[in-house]
Amino acid sequence: MKKYISLIVIALVVFTSCEEDLLVYDTPEGFIQLSAETGTITEDTTDPIITQVLLGTGSNESGITVNFTVTSSDPSRFVVSPATGSIDIPAGEFSADISITPVDNVAADGDLDVVIELSTGNTLPIGIGGEGNFNTSRTITIVDNDCPVDINAFVGTFTVFENFTAGPNAPFGLVDFFGESYQVEIALQPGDVSGTKVVVTNSAGFNTYLTNGTVIQFLACSGELLFEAGNPTCAEFAVLAIDGTSYDESIGELQATGALGGFGPYQFTFTRQ
């Protein structure tokens, strides 16, 4: 990485009738600019993307403070450093780094453009040659790594099918052993901006299958489910140590499998009525 940015001289050639004059403009006080104009980073990347603030001058004896702005439609999706909107190029140095680190959320919210721009109120002129035209801003695109899910396919009243899948208790379920009946209502999780969470309550007149208020999150890219409070307790009987989950939007069905206490492998399936 070059630490010395040569002073760029802008030459304008002016043609007259019979003569060619070369007009030269320089910036003896120096100028500041940004590195490459564009960049891309995926939101699940833990390493930041770096934008260099470059000082185009012959010397930097006392250091310089550079002001900049960072704008986007959703600042919650990344962390910028320094966050103060200004950065110091130390004495004797000719560059400093602005870093953008994406926040890995679980929302299918599309790609996000983040614009870093040098402020016009800096002590030195900005852009190549100090002309204010080139390399004064950089656009970074944070690429969404989440997949969409039709969350409304899992809203409504759901039939509960559950049973042991192997061992001495198969193929019976808790409904057989306890003489109970199960049915659940699934609604969108209030306040969820990701569009991936639902909350489960037991239907009136039915026995408790999952604890009222159980929140389930749909991990759309992997096609799996995440129980926000951890492994659920089924029918107030035993904890299901989940080893697999899945869902099917086309029929409004979700499923979890695993070991139910010490009573063998077990599964439950919710199917929208």
C-alpha cells in the first residue's frame, strides 16, 4: 500500500489559432480524496470493508483532521468506524482508514447502499487535484444474505400431529397416552421487523401442547426453524431435544424432530387448517 500520494498536476491545453498554450494548475497546499469509488461486502462478513482517506501532498508535518459523512436508508445494518464523522491522518502519514462492518440480521431486506462522502468544509480541498469532482465519495453495497419467506403462510389455526417415531412407544403420541387433544393458533410476532417470527398459543378448548407465547423464527435460507426460548416442552411433559426442523410454505406446515426426554425419538407437525 502506498503511503505517499504524489501531487497530481492538472494540465489544461488551450488551443488558439496558431499557438498551443499549456496552462498548469497545481495545489501546493495539498488535497484529500477517497480510495476506490465502489465496493461490495456480504452482510454475514465479520471483516470490515476499508475505505482509505488519502492525503495528496508533499508533506504532513502536523497531522490533519478530515470530516466525512456516511449515509444510507438503514444505518442499523452496519457499524462505521470512526463513528464521529471525522478521522485523523497522523503527522508523517498520508492515509487513514474508515471501516464499515455489516450487521448480520435475519431479515430478507435486500441489498443496502452505504455512501461515504468527504465534507466540503475540510481545511484542504477535496477530490483529485482538489477540484472536488473525483474520488470525493464511495458507495459500498452490503449484500443481503437472507432469503424471503411467506410468513403469512404460517398464520392461522393449526392441527397438531405428534408421535414417537421409534422405540416401544411408537407409533403412538402423547395424545394417546394422556387422552388429550392439541390444536394451536399461530400469529405474527408483534414488533418483529424481520418478517420471520411467529408466536404460538394453544387453541381455546384444547390442552396445552407448547407453552403459550412460544416464538418460532423461520431461517429462510436453510429452511429451518429456531425456537427462540430454546428446545420446547411438549404437552407439559418433557423437553424435545431438537435435532431437525423444516417447513413447507406451499401447504403451511412446520415440523420438529428429536428425542423427547428419555422416551425415544419423537416428532410434531403443525399443519394449517
